[in-house]
Amino acid sequence: MSLPHAILTALLEKPSSGLELTRRFDKSIGYFWSATHQQIYRELGKLEAEGLIRALASEQPARGQKKAYEVLPAGRDELARWTAASQDPKPHRDVMLLRLRAAAVVGTEGLEADLRRHRELHERQLEKYREIERRDFPPGKDGPEDRLRHLVLRAGIDLETFWTQWLDHALSEFARLPDAGERELPDARKA
């Protein structure tokens, strides 16, 4: 149920249309909670039907004009309730880790190149986060809201730093593996 809460958060920060929300997701919330254009519009309809948001009155009614939404008091209350509620962490699921486990029984063909590609992608994302940090959180910008937003960004920076370091380690382990022809793969029944 987190997407509705992500939308409520974004709308409390700034009333927006579905298109504007999609763009804002791509530039901020989407780094840690992604949603498609269709998912956002579907959730906007549900939130409006539940009385948590409403469409703002348009200055010039016109067919096909985008609707902007704002959060109602019930929506703010729901977001506050959800924020205060306890939640357990979710188990981490990562396809690359599963592929490495599978490589132990079927071989590593093509995996090293993909590890290098992942390393490059994580490095690019890390640089993007660092640029956002330089731009949006200069020294002295430390109001309560800024500090919480910066904390979220720091999580992204720290996670990308972890992944780049882990991938460096994984690639160094790959360099130490014997060639595929020299390696005897374990019997899958033993794993």
C-alpha cells in the first residue's frame, strides 16, 4: 500500500496533475519507489474515490485539460497514520545475486561482462545522486524538512556506494576463478 502514500506525500509537497506527478516521480521519489504513469493515474482515482484527495477547480474548464489534485485532511491523517505505523523490513531480492548462485552450478558464461555493466550503471547512479546532493543540499541548508529529504538521498548514495564496492569485490573474485574449462562444476543434487 505504499504507492498511495508516495502520491499523498508528493501532493502534500505540491498539488499536481497526474502528468506532473509522473515527472516528479522520475526526478525524486522514483529513485526509491517507482511507478508507471498508468499506476499513478489509477491510484489518483482510488484516492479521490476514498475522499483522501480532490481535484482542484480549474480556472478554464476545457475538455481534456489536466486535473490538478490536492490532499484533503483525511488524506493527511492517513499519511500521518501510515508514517507512524511500525513496519518490518522486506527481504532483499536481487536477480544478480540469484544469477551468481546459479552460476555456481551451471557456469559463469557471460556473467562477468554483466557484472561490469552493473558496476558502470551503479557508478552512474551514484554520480547522479552526488550531483543532486551538491545542487540541492549546499552547506547551511539544514532545516528539518531538508534534513529528512537529505537523509533519503544519503540512503541512495550509501546504497550505490555499497553496490559499486561489492561489484568491485565480485569482479576481483571472478579474476581469481579458474577458466571455465579448468573448473569442475558441482553436481546440482549436492547444493
